[in-house]
Amino acid sequence: MKTMMEEERLQVKCNYDDEMMHVQGISGKAQMGREYGIAEKVRTTMEVSMWLREQSPVLKSAASGELLYTPFTVYKYANGVCHMFIPGTPGNHPEGAMLGLHPLSEGVKRVLSFAHKAGFIQEVDTDPYVPIEEAHTEEE
């Protein structure tokens, strides 16, 4: 049976404050303010907050052990842009939500720094994903 520390991951709280996300990073090799890794608040939109509330939590909090979180992945594209992908019901992506990470946000900087130290950033050799509502065809 794995302990909490062996289950290294990034996760976001499903039900949190409007226009804020609560992110936890759990790692045995990277700690930034928490014994288990990191806890950070990151600003988001009301639409993302509402979408997150519709997702079923599947992961336990590293702090309380309560089932409150869903996983996410950080993708770093060939041009250096990073996105946060949260699998779930279709949001702005057919398999969940793909969120931009503002490089000047202090919370985002800390999450990306932690993810880098923990080896959680997945590098991809493609252009950044363009969310559904931002995609336009030439006919439009």
C-alpha cells in the first residue's frame, strides 16, 4: 500500500472560493512551505470555478486526508508557454479544461517552480493548445 508521499502528484481542489483555485503539489523530493510539498492559491475565472465545482473529487487532501481534489498536469510547449490541463467533463477542451498560466502571477510562479523541482512538468514539442471557444475557422 502506498503512502501519501509515494503518490506524487499535482492536484486542484474541486470546490473552492470564487475565482480562486487551491493547488497542492505532493512530492518526496520537493518541498516549498509544506511537509508534503506545496499549497498555493492561484487566481482564475468564475467560469473555471463553476466548472471545477461540477467535477467529482478523486484525490485526498495532503493536509486533511479528505477527498477534495482532482489531478492536473502542467504542459510546457516548444515555445516555453505553460498550460494547466485538468481532466474532467468537457470544458474548453473535449477531455476537461486547459488553462493558461500567467507567468507574472506570484502563485503561478511558485507552482511552476515546485512542478519543475519535482519533475512534474511534461514538455511537448507542439504549439500551445487553443481552447474550443478561442478556436476560429476561416469561414467565421
